[in-house]
Amino acid sequence: MEVASGETPVAQAIAHALIEGFNKHYRIFRDTSRRAKDLFESADWQGQLTAVRNRVQFYDDRVEETVARLRREFDADSLDDATWQQVKLHFIGMLINHKQPELAETFFNSVCCKILHRTYFNNDYIFTRPTVSVEYIESFPPVYTSYYLHTDGFRATVKQIIEDFDWQRPFEDLDRDVQHVSMAVEAFLKSELPDREVNFQIQVLYSAFYRNKTAYIIGKAINGYQEYPFALAVRHNEQGKLYIDTILLDAWRISVLFSLSRAYFLVDMEVPSGYVQFLRSIMPNKPRSELYTMLGLGKQGKTMFFRDLIAHLRHSNDQFIVAPGIRGLVMLVFTLPSYPYVFKIIKDVFGSSKNMDRATVKKKYLMVKHVDRVGRMADTLEFSKVALPLSRFHPDLLKELTDLAPSAFELDGDSVVIRHLYIERRMTPLNMYLEGADEVETEHAVREYGNAIRELAIANIFPGDMLWKNFGVTRYGRVVFYDYDEIEYMTDCNFRPIPPAPYPEMEMSGEAWYSAGPRDIFPEEFATFLLGRMPIRKAFIKHHKDLLTPKFWKSAQAQIEAGHVEDFFPYPEELRFRNRFPEDASKVQTEVTAS
């Protein structure tokens, strides 16, 4: 290709290196996602967890690899401004017919931000806003398939949809499952089936969504101007045959499938923007940033989140303030009241009871990305060198930053530049929720709290600091853990009973008569600092008494070490067909509960 006047062949070569680095990343990413179908069919649940965990690191590996190449081959740190501008222009040209242009732009940014100084983080050098449209990108296979009613009717069409996913394992009784789907749809529409319009069709995303031990078929029915979203959950029974566990028909329940408190999906996508556009059509209130993240494209999720944040700041005028509630010993937490997120910075000096350093805290937060969060751990967006307008910081917050985390930020003109930042969805702290809860709400919250601890343990996570303030209540009333500086893998913990005192007076002394190692945990002690208030104690003992003894914890450890992968359902038990249609319960086999 001939180089235009003022351009350099180096800029073109760098652009080629950047697009090659991204293409390699997405090829590996897609190969891993494509394997999900084989892992599901072979019931290799441990392999699926490993694939999700390993995939988290792919992006950073390719970025570092590309940065090293640019420095090695082009002495990238010494390039002048004009060359970097030309690199971007060449790169844009390479995205014209690209299938993942928005992801490639983000990759370009990630690489360049490793090389360029922060003063270059503007639209002349990186992509601060998208430059290539992602609308109507052709895909093979297509993003979705359209089905028109089979001559034999609705049930035959549903059966065809399921068979087209070409799972090699047989279904236990597909006709029965299709009948249950039909019955559930009729019940949802309250038996008042609308007249069928001439445009009636069912659109289904081409790839299934794989997570935990379930494959989800996601689509929508279109009838006239009405659209009806759905998600079918396909699972294995004890004999290794497939069956449909439920159909979700409420958009908000489908949205819960995509909660950031759960593990990312494995989905094979040539054109991810097409999948996000389709999902947005059935979940219009779900931010695109969260959808990209839940599809395993976390860096794209971060890019879109930050663009949304900057846009929100342009259209609002409230200030960042210290988050209400009990102050943390490790994190300084602030929020923007008009935006539903909290911002967390690691303090320079921790509370006296926290025996750790900054590197350990970062490691704990990264650990959250690598585990199945089972709907009980808030996902976290991690940013570096974030510039926010100084005028939007309340003086009290600036004082806390100066007093508690001076090394974490700097003032640069009219900006506050935060060197390292975590962002999470805002929830009502559980301790604050309980202060205003009535008896029924208290029991529900305490039961949810215990269930969160229980489910995290089964998923190989011990929360460490289990104080109420470290858990939040979501808008759906679900309790989620969000403070990670003391989390450990269950398999690294030593759960012990408290040994008997050598003589009775010792118990009354207030001093421990037994030694404890750094990973020793005594569940009997939980009651002392958790169950001070009688309504809370009563509810906890009623639902979770077993959490106060080592037996539960040791049993959970044994299951994990044996390779057992537990079932976690992102929908209520009562929606499962085995419970909705008890007349057929005897035909539905018990699910496999071990890998």
C-alpha cells in the first residue's frame, strides 16, 4: 500500500501489529467460548469453571504481548505525536469490514494507554468514543434465527427450535418438556392467547448461553407490535439425558440471569454487538456495559461504563460524597447520589485489625473475577488513572482522600486523577436495612444473609469478615456480599471447634484459652459478633444454626475437594417444571449433583 504524504510506513505497520494482536485475542476467546458446548455435553463442570476462570486473563495477556512487540519492533516509547495520530487513522481503516470493531477499538486503547502518558488519553490518540458503527454487521452463523409457526402448531415449532441446537445427548422426554413450555406460556398469558398476527415469528439467538450446569436458549416471540422475551433452561438428569428445567417469561427474571453477581456466560459469537443489541431489545433497562461484561467481554464493559459515566456527569450537577454507612478499615468508599454505583479506593493505612497490604487487597479483588459468584458476590470494575472533575468532589470527600489515601490520587488542573479505583453496583448495606426492618423483613433478610454465606461456601469462598455491613440488599431483596479484603478459598481454611476450657473460671475470664493460626476459624464464635439483637438471633438460629458449628464447613470442604459442583439456580424453585407440574414429577429424574 502506498504511503500518503506526511505518513510513515511505521504507523501502518504498528496499526497492523495492533489489529493482529486483537484478532489473536478474539480467536482464542472465541475458541474457548465455542468449547462450552462440548463441556456441557460431556458434563465436564470443572472444565467449564476452569474455562471461565482462564478466559478472564486472556485479554491482559494479549495486551502485554502486543505492548512488548511494539516496544521491541518499533521502539514505541520514542514515537512522535504525528506518528501516533497516523497509527489511529490506519487502524480505523482496518475496521471498516471488521466483525468486532468496538472490541478492537478498546484493545487499541488498552495497548496505547500502556505506552502513552495520560495527557494523550483524548480522541486525537485513542478512541474516547466509537468511530465505527456496529449496526447491521453481517454474521455467519447469523446472530439469531427466525422461526415461523410449524404447520403442526406452536409445540412443533418449539421442538424444532430445541432440536436445532444439535445437542448430541438425547432428551429424557422432549415432548413432555415442550408440553410444559406450552402450559407455562398459556399460564403467563392467563389463557388469553392473543390473535396471531401475520408477522408472528420466534427469534432465537444462534448460540446457547452456558453457565454452571445449564444451557440457556434465549429469544423472543414477535406478534404484531408486541414482543415476548423468553429463556429456556436445559439441564442434565441423573442418567445424563437432557431436559428443560423451566422457561422464564418475565423480562426482569431474564435480567436477573445477567446479574453481575453471577459468573460470566460462555457464548460463541462472531458479532458480539449483534448479541448485545438483541439482548437489549428484551432487557431495555440493562446497560450495554453490563451485557458485554456478562458475555465475558469485561474490558468492553468497562469502556462502555466509563463512557456512560462521563455522559452522566455532563448531564448532572450533584457531587461525589463519602458513602453513607459505617466506614471501612481498608477501603475509602464514595458515591455520586444520582448514579447507582459506589467507588472504592484502597487506603494508605488500614485499620489496626487488618493485617495485610495493598497487593493482598488487589489479589483478593482479582480473585472475585475467577470464581463462580453464584449470585452472591458483586462484580467489580477496576480502573487505573481515572480523571474526574474536581468541581464534582465535595470538600468532605477531598479531605478524606487527603487524610486516608493521599498516594491514591493527585490533583491535575481541574481534575482529580485516581490512580486505582474499584466500582460496584450500589446496594443498601444490610446493617442499615435491618435497622429499619420489621419482623417479617428481618427474618427474610437474615435468611438471605445465611443463604449467601452458605452458597458462597459451597462455591469454595469463605467471606472472612461476615459483619452485616459487608453485605448489601439488592432491589430484588437478595443479599449479596461486597467486601473482599478478607475472602479466602474454603479449601485454604481450617475450621475448628473451640476446645473445652481447662477449668470453668477460664470461660468467664474473657481471654482465649486456645491458640489460633492465621487460617484457623471457629464457627462457634460467629454468634458473639453477629447475633447481638434478639430478632436477628432468633431468625438466624431458626434458619442457619448449622453455620455455627464446624460440621457444615468441613462437609462443604469435603464436597469441594471431591470435585463436586453444586447446583445454583438463578430463578425460584417454584418456577421449575418439576414443581410447577407435580403430576409429571415422577417422570422427572433427579439432577446429577456431582461432576
